[in-house]
Amino acid sequence: MTDRAPRPDTTHFGFRDVPVAEKQKLVGEVFSSVAGNYDLMNDLMSFGIHRIWKRYFTATAQVSRGDRVLDLAGGTGDIAALLRPRVGETGELVLGDINGSMLRVGRDRMVDRGNVRGFSYVQCNAQSLPFPDGSFDLVTIAFGLRNVTDKDAALREMLRVLKVGGQARVLEFSEVPDWFRPLYDFHSFQVLPKLGRLFAGDSDSYRYLAESIRKHPPQEELKAMMEAAGFARCRYRNLSGGIVAIHDGCKA
């Protein structure tokens, strides 16, 4: 494990340095592998608490009936489904995900739930969104930003597609206190890959996901990145002692 910065032509893929051009393909392979077990993956990583975190994340979002919402890395539809009652029948929810397998899983799940109207699905890269400026009242990304190759570019794109006064929200695994880190690391690097192999037949993907959490910017750093991207009134709130954090900012 190392905190050294990658060379300019490389980036982090877990604890490995890989060419920038390869990370998107490698991340895509991980999520194609886990798409069918995505809820299981989150249950194993969070002891099932991710469902509570997501409910709080959506319940405290700045959104009203009739609003248009973009949920990035939203393939499975968890966040969009929770936001549906808040935007009402006149609102619109766009699920954006770079991974086609995740989008297909999410679309099928939404149909199974009876959620058909008011949803659309777009396969897109968060670093270069295919939407005009000022398209959305709210942009969310839950457990996806850490997998983006250029996080600064993604944050700038989130700001660009927001309407003035709109809010961006990030829910992501974050940095835990020092006293909790040994237990957290043991679960992440010793227990989680074994559970992934046992329940999903895939230990490598689960090991990468644990490593990617450690490479994600901690709370204050991500807040500074959002400010540098141009967001106003940036803040964060730790949940479960910092296992995850909610960051948000507005377009002034």
C-alpha cells in the first residue's frame, strides 16, 4: 500500500498504477463482473447499512416536485427509485452510467418494481456528459466517483449541467478515524475478497473495490476539489463515523 502519486501518464487502479487510457476498461470489467450481484457487493462491503445511507442521502437532497435529476453511476436505479416520490409525476430522473451491464440491470429492476414513467437511461462518461449546460436541478453520484479516472473533470461536468441554484451530491466511502482503521482494513482486505469469492465467485473485483476506497480523496480533500471545480457552499457530513461521507455543493 502506498500513497505516492501516479506518474502523469498513469493513474490508480486500486493500489496499481496503470496507463490512464486503460483504467476505464479495467473498471468496466469489474462492474460487468459484479453487475448481477451489485446489492450483494454493497451488503458485503457495508454490512447492509448502504441501504440506510442511500435513504438519508436522497431524503436530505435539495429537490422538489417537477425537478429534473441526473443520477450518475446510477445503473442499478437505487438512488433514482428513492428520489421518484420527491420529484413526483411531473419530475424526470435520468440514470447515467458508463457501464452498459449496470444500466441493463437497473432498467430491468425498475421495470420489475413498476417504475417505468419518468425514467430515462443514458450510457455516458461522467467526465464528458452529453447534456447541455444547465439541464438539471440536482446531480447525484453514489459510490461511483472513486471509480472515475479524472475526478476533477467529472466534478466540472456536474457543475456545468446544473442549473443555477442546483445542487450536486456525492455519496462515497471515505476516511475512517485512526482507531477504527485496523479493523476496517482487516474486513476490507482479508474478509471481503473471501466473501466475494464465496458468494460471487470473484475475489479480484472485490479486492479492487476495497483498494479503490483507500485511493479516494478523504473528506477535506474532496471538499477542496469541489470548491476548485467551481461549486459554492461546499460541505460534507460523515455517516457511520466516516465510513462514508456525503459531500454537496451548489451552482452559484
